[in-house]
Amino acid sequence: MSTFSTFAGYQLVSSGDLKRVLEDTKALLDSNSSTEPILIFDHSTGRQVDFDFRGSVEDVLARVGAKDAVEGQTSNKAGKGRPRLGVVPAEVTLLPRHWEWLSAQPAKASGTLRRLVEEARAREGSDPRLRIQALGNLLWSLGGNLPGFEEATRALYAQDRNKFFALSDSWPGDLPAFVRAWLDPEGPRSVPVGAIGAGSASPAPEDQALLEDLYKDTPRQGPGGEAQTEQALQLVRAAGAALGPGSRILDLGCGTGAQTLVLASNTGSEVVAVDLLQGFLDRLGDRVREAGFGGRVKTLRASMDALPFEEGGFDLIWAEGSAYNVGFREGLTAWRRLLKRGGFLGVTELCWFGAGPRPVEVETYWKSEYPAIDTVGAKLRVAEDCGYVPAGFFTLPRTCWIENYYGPLEQGLEPFLARQGHSAEALRVVEGVRSELDLYGRFGAFYGYAFFILQKRE
Ligand code: SAH
């Protein structure tokens, strides 16, 4: 399925499947809150696409014929490089053997042709040369006036990534992170611990809905505990952080907010809680209101590798059970600039406990699911490499995994399957959770989460 992205100026508003992107874009348009031009791009071509936003999102989709439309550039009514989506009749000439083959297919000829085109497009999506061309197209529409634009696009087409990134890193808004993510579609591998189980850095949209359903009633979406969040906060304080009124905390991958509430109730700080899944943020919003934190806790739907914040705005950044989504090293590197001078980062990461040796089964499992897994000592070194001074660390006890996380999750599995009609995808998710749980039961002495408290070095 194609991916789309919407930009308001240089800020990324939404990225994902067409429905999601249309919903988000429509919400922004309806709120009339953006003064920036709003542009939507089709990732497969990098070209801008226009939609008729009248009516509901369903109306918009219906007009597009989203399910089976041949999209974009095939439209002969497209004006000025702004193709409209829609089904367009046109003559096709084929040899008799092609027609014979087509008529032997179960779908009608147009349907079969559309399927073949979509399959070819999906293959092209993984062709690096075509991805570069598509990014080039997108940047021409979006960033033609940016500093160093021509030099950057030359570096892009020459596949000189370092030079391209060196130039594009100075671009405004979400562009630097967006182009990096584009050229590195696999991104860092993710750990099937926490809400985003097996899969890529950002879950596929159809998985997002499943995950929202699976996790929204669990107290947390990854191993951890209130006592441990407090313990980590004490280390931050002991190292000299002032977290009174006027200070700001950024909680990344907050989920439904287990640690957000602890952060808010143990400090006077303003807390900005960020997650990719709106369902989780809505639940957190309810919990914040119930707890009476009113305006002090804000939620924001964004990806933690494309954060819309100014440099140096936060006293403390928090990432419990979530850094793996972008990678420990990658996250530490990217978030450093958002911290004030001498600011702190509290982050948990999956680690080997002890130097080994370990049973082959557990070693093989994690090396394949999360190749970056390493010892606590090695992760401290990574933190030092990334420009932090470790101010403390501890490992999370078993209760954080079993009582706090897997227990409630396991209880919800059957009801979840029932709600999902035992679909193949839901069964796959449940299977993933069960095998992870089984592994922890047998080998939990060999690995777990470590909580790191790190101070930004000058
Ligand atoms: N901190 C919470 C949730 C951990 S699970 C807890 O400990 O309970 C990981 C969370 O990261 C999920 O809520 C998931 O939706 C979120 N997530 C995954 N990829 C993300 C991304 N790229 N940007 C922001 N959040 C992301």
C-alpha cells in the first residue's frame, strides 16, 4: 500500500496510509490553524497530490476511489504537476497473447492491470535509485528555496549521502529527519518489547490499530514501574537537576502515560508527552484530567525521530521502553540538542545482564530481534560517545516485567482476539507476545532493561 505524507510548510503533519493522512490533514484544514501551505505527497513518486476535501474523510476517499484507483501521474486531467487521484479511462493496446492471459485471470482486465501496476510499484519502492528520484521530486516541490538546495540535490542524485545530509541537516522543520528516514527506510531494528512489537521503527498503519486495541487498557506498554520511575527521578535530582515550576520535561514514546503521571506528580515541571499513536495519547489525556494535572501535561502526536522542538528547550528528556524504536545511539544523538545546558536524559534500554556466556536460544533470539542489544557497560560507553556523562544507572527487577507488564497484557489477550475476530494479524501479534513472555520466563536472568540517567556534556 502506498505511503503519503503531508507537510504544513516544513513541518510534517502526518505520514502513513492514505486514510490516516487524509484524516490528519483534514483535521488540520478544518481547524484553520495553519498559515503555512499544506502539501500532500505520494511517496512512491514523490509527487504532490491534490484532494477534494469537501465532506467527510469517507467522502474524500470515495471520490478518490482509494481502494483500487490507479493513482497520480496516470491521470490525463492533471494540471500543472498536481495530479488528482482517480480512475481514468484510456485505451490500452496489447498483443493477443496478453489479452488471452488477462481474460484468464479471475479479475476483470482493469482490475488485473491495476494489481500488476501496484505490485510493480511496491517493487520499485525498494529500489534505491527510484527512491532517490522520488525524494528529489518531493524536494523540488517543497524545498526549492532552501539554502544549499541545488548542491544538496546534486549530492542526492550522486548518492553522496554524507554530503547530502551535511547540507540538509541545516534545513528547517522536519526536513532533516524526514530525508534521513526516507533514505534509510529500514531504520534501526525494533525490539518486540513494548507496544511496538515485531515490525519496523514505525508500525504499519494496520498494525497501529491493532496495537492501540491490544494495549490501551493495559497500565503500561513496556516493562517498568512507578517505583523505578521515581528511583530514576531521584538520581536526576541527586545529580543536581532543578525540576520546579518553569522547568520542562519531554516524555518520548509515552504510551498511555504510566511514567508521565509519575513525572508530573513528582515535579513541578511542564510535561510534554509524545507518542505516535493517537489512541494512547487520548487515553493519557483522560488520565491526566482525572489526576487533575490540567494544563501542566500536554500530549503531542509526533515521531520521536522528527520532533518539532527548538534547541535547548528541555531540562529533562525521558524515554521509558521506547528508545529502541529509533535506536539507542540514534535517539541519544538526536535528542541531545533539545536539552538545555547540563540537562538530563532518563532512558531505559534492553541489555544483556553480565558478560555471558548465555544460552544459545536467548542469544539467537535477541541478536535477530534487536541486534543492538549489548551489556550495560557497552551502553554506558555509547552514551559517553554520544556526548553524555553517566550520572547513574540500575537494572529493572523482574516485577517490572511480570507483574507490571506481561501479567496485565496476558489477561487481555483472549478478549483482544475476540474483539479482532481471531484475525490472522491479531493471532500473529498474540503469538509474538506469548513467545516473548515464554522467553523471559526461561531466560529473564540473562537480559532485561537498564535505566540510564545521563547528563548532557558541555
Ligand atoms: N513509555 C510507555 C510506553 C512504552 S511502549 C511505557 O513504558 O509504558 C513504546 C511506545 O513508543 C509506544 O507507545 C509506541 O506507540 C511509541 N512509539 C513507537 N514508535 C514511536 C515513534 N517513532 N515516535 C514516538 N513514539 C513511538
